[in-house]
Amino acid sequence: MKKVAIVGCGGSGKSYLARELGRILDAPVTHLDAAFYDDAWNALPMEKFAALQRDLVAQPKWVIDGNYNSTLQIRLEACDTVVLMDVSTVAALYGIFSRQIRHGAGHKGNGVHNRIHWGVIKYVATYRRKMRPRVMAKIEEFASGRAEVVLLRNRRQTHRWLRKVAAEHR
């Protein structure tokens, strides 16, 4: 496991998992929210965002977290492991609100990028019905049969999987 793409709904624990995997694997971690948005929440032009990801995935080791379905293919074609944080809607909503309470709003430099507004809440609330099928289809098309696909359905399962990975990489 050298090249890991982590996808899933906001609030599912992608950034936490990325930080922990980066530490265990001794691999650089990229949080796509930090790459896509500047401090004033201005978005990077999509062509530059895609080029940045192509540069990132060309590296020998990496952990990248973030959905960004429009550029997901870039990461899926290059990874050896894809992790889908497949938590319930309730758990994801709890995740975004508890993160806001713990860390406050704004960019925190450790993968924590908080900006809760109606669009974010709606995205999280409808992710399993609207976005998850699209993500699953891309995983099937671009990663299945070539990369290991790991589905983590809750925080307990995530912690258990991290302990297993850590034991394998000692």
C-alpha cells in the first residue's frame, strides 16, 4: 500500500484517516480541500486542480483525501488502494457539526476545512442517494480489479482497519 485515494461524504472521517494512514505508511498526505480552496474559499480553476492532482499521483507514495468527482478518475487510475468512507447520513451529519464545534470555522492546516452552510448540509444529507452511486460507479470503472477497494462503514471499523494496517507495516 503506497498510493491511497480516500473518498466519501463530508464528515465521514476522510481527513482523519488520511492523517493516520500517512503517519503509518510514512507517505505525504494531501487534503484536496486545502488544494482546491484558498484561505478566502476561492476555488482553484478546474484545469489547474486536475494538473495538480496529476503531479501528486505521479509521486511514488501518497495519501489523498477528498471526493471531487470531476477529477476522481485521476486518483483512481493511479492508486493501489481506494478507501470509501461509507458512513450513514446521520454519522456524516454528526461529523460535520462535531468538527465545527471542535475546530471552529475556516482552514486549520491539518485537513480540517469547515464551512457549514445550507449547500454543505444538503450535500451531506443527500450524498448516499445522489453522489455515492456515482462514486461507486467510478471506483468500479477505474479501480476495481487493479486496486484494493476498502469500504469502511463506521468509525469503529475505521479504527480496527487502521490497527490492522499499522500491524502490517511495522
